[in-house]
Amino acid sequence: MSVRTKIFSAMKQIAEEQKVTLPPLQDDLSLNETGFDSLAFAILVARLEDELGIDPFTIAEDATFPSTLGELVRAYENVPA
Amino acid sequence: MSPPDTIALRHYLGEGRKDRTISDARHSVSLADMIERSCLAGRCSELSGRSVLIATSRQLFSALAMIELDGVARRLLLCPPDFGWERLQVLVEQAGIDTIITDQPISGHCAAGRCTVIGIDLPERRIAERTTDHATEWLMLTSGTSGLPKIVRHTLDGLAGAIIAEGPTRHSDATWATFYDIRRYGGLQILLRAVIGGGSMVLSEPGETIAAHVARLQAGGVTHISGTPSHWRKLLMSGAAADFSPRYIRLSGEIADQAVLDGLAQAFPHASIGHAYASTEAGVGFSVDDGREGFPAHLIGRNRDGVEMKVVEGSLRIRSKRTARAYVGADAPPLADAEGFVDTGDIVELRGERYHFVGRRGGIINIGGLKVHPEEVEAVINRHACVQMSRARSRRSPITGAIVVADVILTGGIDEKRHETIRSEILSQCKDSLAAWKVPAVIRFVERLEVTAAGKLARTDA
């Protein structure tokens, strides 16, 4: 499973748990429009760290949080394993 | 010096049945024998007015020394089982110790050089009539969950306050046991119940398996037993509970949630089950025996036993003769406020007619400014029928600073295929009962959770 698929699947799971209706997931979707609040993102980052072994927002020195879904996926893809 | 008003511990030895004993895995000592025999090679009279540190590897020896020296020594300092000799110097200085009683070789320690060192063994030598000429101070160490352990000073009267109030002979035919070490407050309460109440006592043994311990409890005819909720969960998990049928079960030292109370009621249908609130500093506050978590709101205020409780800024405060008298040592902070109330640091919440413990003041997890006590999350998780024990803790988060995650031990024999179902059941249970930020972001199933030497769930990272 690609990193992208894993991220999308984790997001769907969290959306279900948080009773959030996700819009169709595509790269240019603004994270504001996902319906996720900061708690949901915190959960996402924690679970992805467990699944992928990385947390790009803690290890990066210039940690700017992404604003679109595409940027979020790239943040994970660009971390050297 | 005129004799103090207090009754020394050894005066209770002749009460009750003649066959009373105190035992560990290796020896059983007759309490009646203790009346006229010494475990200090007859050197008891030398110790009148001395400040004595008791550091023995076996609990039995500590118990014997306490019984022999109460009313004789000026002060007794009880060292817990995890006592490190490297701390001897500090304790000797802070507590003004001049005598050390031990069953271990300590000649190499410089602090020991300035003290009289006396060995201890099973009671043997006959001794002449002893006099009670001191109201001995009882010194104990706090468990030190936050920072270095502090020395607190109690009196026997204060330590035994709850026992006397209940009517000391109420359980005169009892054989007591505790999962605690008797050099900790919760364990000492049980030793005193046995000695003052006319009963017997079976001590715990470090390193002993649960099965072996339970076998010994049965063989010793234990009827009354106490421990922390973590101790009890461990027993319930072990499967060893089936062969054991105590009449009275007591929980203290941690929050007794509904799940552990129900679990014990199910495992021990013929036992009465009580949970007590006590701490080394605040003494015994109260005990509740209705099988429900928390305590009735009417206990707040002053009760007929002279215990007064109030809730200030969410934390329980207690004033009574059972609280420790003071912290001991140079620069020791005050133990109580100006009015004599001890702030327990335990946060309570009123729900209907009952107060519930929600956690420790220092243990709060801060999730983007919203607070949660790990204990309130655990109480909800523990309600799931497949959960044996859980620990909620903080995990750092780049988004909210921290999030709640939970480590969960499931009951034995659960197929791994069911894990995902159970995980979502626990999550939805949490969602139904807790605010969104208190719901664990991640639930991990683990084989074991660390329990501290004091019998409490380890919360080192909390």
C-alpha cells in the first residue's frame, strides 16, 4: 500500500470515528475543507507515526504544516526512510 | 520521664486468641512468644529513647522490631523494601538517627559508623519486664512518585485512628494479609489491624509468584486482605483467585473504579468489599463498603470520627488526628495548611450525590489547553468486559502539544482476530462517556503494564 493510500485510509477511519463527512479526497483539497479539527489531525499524525514510523512535523526543522491534502501527502513521502 | 498515655503496640499481643502468629514464607512467629522474648538479642532496654532506623530485607523482621520498640524508642524510621543504602547518610542526618537495626551487612557505609548497628533475628532470648516510657514517633517515607521521597512523622495513635474508630476487636478472629509491603502506609495499616485487633498476619514475599502467594494465603487461613486496585487486577488476571475465598477485601492507594469493584464482587461473591481512601501524609480518610466507585457526598464535612474533609479547587483536603504530624528534616516544607488541612492532590468531581476521584493534580494531560486525567479515561476503558487493566498516558503531538493514548491488557484467551472489534468497541464506549479530546487517539494492546514497588500503576511519563 502506498503512503498516499495509507494516509487516505487513516483519514477515512478517523472521519468515521469523529462523525465527520469527508469531501472527495484529492490533492488540491484544502485541509480546512476536510472537516477535520486540530484534534482529528493530532490523531491522524499519531496513527501515521505508528503505521509509517515517521512524524514529519516533529522531525523537520522548518516544520510548516501543510495547507492542502497534496502537501500533507508529500510531507510524508519526502521524509527519508 | 513519666509514662505516656499511649498504649504500646506489644501490649496488644496478649489479646485475642492464644495461637496468633505473624508469618512470611519462611517462618511463623507466635505473638504470645513476643511478649517475653526479644528479637534484638535482649538489647531492647539499650534502645530506650533512641532514634532507630529499621532497614531489613525481610518484612517479618521489620514487624518484630516495630512491636518490640514501640513505646521504647524515641522514633522509628521504617525503610521501604526498595530502600537504597546510598540514601542512608541523608536519612540518618535528616531524622537524627543514632541506631540502625538491620539483617544485612552494612559496615562499609560511613554513615553507619556513627550509629549503633544492631542485628535482628527471630525472637529467642527471654527478657525481663519492659517499660513503656516513650510515645514513639513513627517515621515513614513517602512513595516519592513526584520527586525524592520525604520523611513523614506519625504517632501510633494517629496511625491506628481508623482502626480504633471502627472498633478494634471487630475482626478479632481475622487473619490479615496485604499485597503491600508493611513498611508502606497501606501495609502498615494492615499489620496494625492484625496486632491491635487481636488477629494474625501473613506477610507478602518479594518475588513470589501470585500462585505461590495465594497458596500461602490459603494455607495461612487468611480471611481479610488488602491491596491496591493494581494488585487486585493482577490477582484477577492470574487465574489464581479461584482457590481463594477471603471474607473481607479492601482496596486502597489508587482509584478503585467500578470495573475492579465488580470484578472482585464476581470473583469473590461471599466477601465484603471495601475501598478506603488513605495516604502516607493524609492518613486514613474514610472507607466505603457499598461496592460503588467514589464516595457519598455527605462524607464531606466533619464526621463523627473526627475526620474533616473539604474540596478546594477540585482537590480533596483532610484534617484529622490521623494525618501525619509533619515532614521531618531540615528545610522540610509544611505538611498541612495554616488550618491543619492536608492537601491530598487527589482531584474529585461531584456527580449527583457522589464524589468520584478523577486523578492526581500533577498527572493532568494537556491537549491543546484542554485537560484530562489519565485515570478517568482508564475507568471508562476498564468497563469493557474484555479489558483487564489499562493505562492512559500522554503522547506528544506536533498539533495539540499532547494527545491521550492508551495501553490495554485484555483478559486471557482472546483471539487476536477480535482485537480490531474490541478496539472499536472501546473507542465508542469512550466516545459515549468522555469529551472528544479525552478519547484515546491510539489504543495499543500490551501484555503487561509496569506496577511500581508500592503496588501502583507506573505513571513515570505522566
